[in-house]
Amino acid sequence: MYAGGVCWLAGQSPYDRKIFQEFWQDEILTLSNRPFKQEKQEGDLDNYGIMFPYPPTLGVIVIPLALFSWDTAMSLLGFINIVFLLLIAFPPAELIKRSLNTPLAPGKIWFAVGLGCLFSAVPAVIYTGQTSLIAFAGCLGAIYFFQRGNILIASAFIILASIKPPLSLLFIIYLFIMARSWRLIGWSSLFVGITTLSIVILGGDYNPLPEYIDSLTHRASGGFNKPINMPG
């Protein structure tokens, strides 16, 4: 993701497999004490499946991060993830507080929510620098603000949700079906469309779909991404 942000900042498209691998080589393999450095000294990135399989809207996160050094960007992403984790934890904590007949101290509720986070995949998401928490916060934010009648803010949160479609797509479809609001569909489509188009234009590639499909095909064929290596 970091290399993709650097790629966009340089006016190049990370969906072009060859261009992205060059940036990945420069930004990742040349850094010291990185896990891939010893494994791939020969630059055999094509067989390794180093591609950029993310939607353009991820640029709202990775482009600002790419303005910083690698180590600073890692720390910032960890901080951002923790902030969004707290935003995600707030609604269930409030739901528990309102739903139970017997009053519980807020400290006990937050302890239970924190314990749930500790024994789930949340620490791994933060440690590996993934964006699931940000996308999920986008889903919850869209629902929260739509329920309060603020269509524009809800639509803006859908931009965050769109950075990780495998996680957020069912949530957003559910929201659209339950909301029955053409305004929400229209504004969110406009916001996501403008964001996507702006970032694609920044990369200088007005039709990245062929390169994107090519990258996904090579990523799926890489040894690292074989089904036997993919956890459930």
C-alpha cells in the first residue's frame, strides 16, 4: 500500500504491474531490515505476485501516508487504526448500555468490548497495517449518519467503506436496501466516483481496468498466493 501511495505521488499508476514493481523494489526492497529484502535479492517480483490489488479510493489513505518515510508511515497507520477502533467500539458499548435491564458501569462495558478486541483479529490487523478497521468504521459511520438524516456525511463515510470492498460491500448493499433512499445512493455514488476518478487521473492512467485485471491474474498465480498458503 505504501508503494502504491508513492507511485501515485509520482504521477504513475500502481495498476501497471511493471511500474508498480519498480516502485516496490525502490521503496521496500532497498530499506534495511525488511522481511522481503533477503528473500528477493534477485528482483524476481513477477513470480512472487507483488501487485497492487486495491481500489483507487484507497488513495485517500495511502497517498497522505506516502508523504512520510516508511517508518513514520507505519506508525501513523497504526495510530489511525487505533483511532478508528475506538470509533468502532463506541456503538456496541452504547448498545449494551441501552439494551440491558440492569445498569452496568461504563468501565465494565468497555472492559468487555476491549477483551473482545483482544481475542479477535484486531491486534493482527493493527500489527500488519491493514485497513479493515478503517473500512468497517466507514460502514458504521454511513449507517449512523444516515439514521440521523445527514446524507452528505453518510455518503462521505461510504468512501472509507469502499477502500476494502470484500469487507464492506454487503454492509453497504444492506444499507441501500434498508434506506430506500435515492439521495443516499446518488450522493455516495458521486462522492466515490469523483474520488476514484481523481486518483486514477493522478496516476496518469484513464483506464486502469486492463492493468488491474492483469495484476490480479499475476497475483493469483504467484506462489505466495496459492490457495494452500492462504489461511481461512
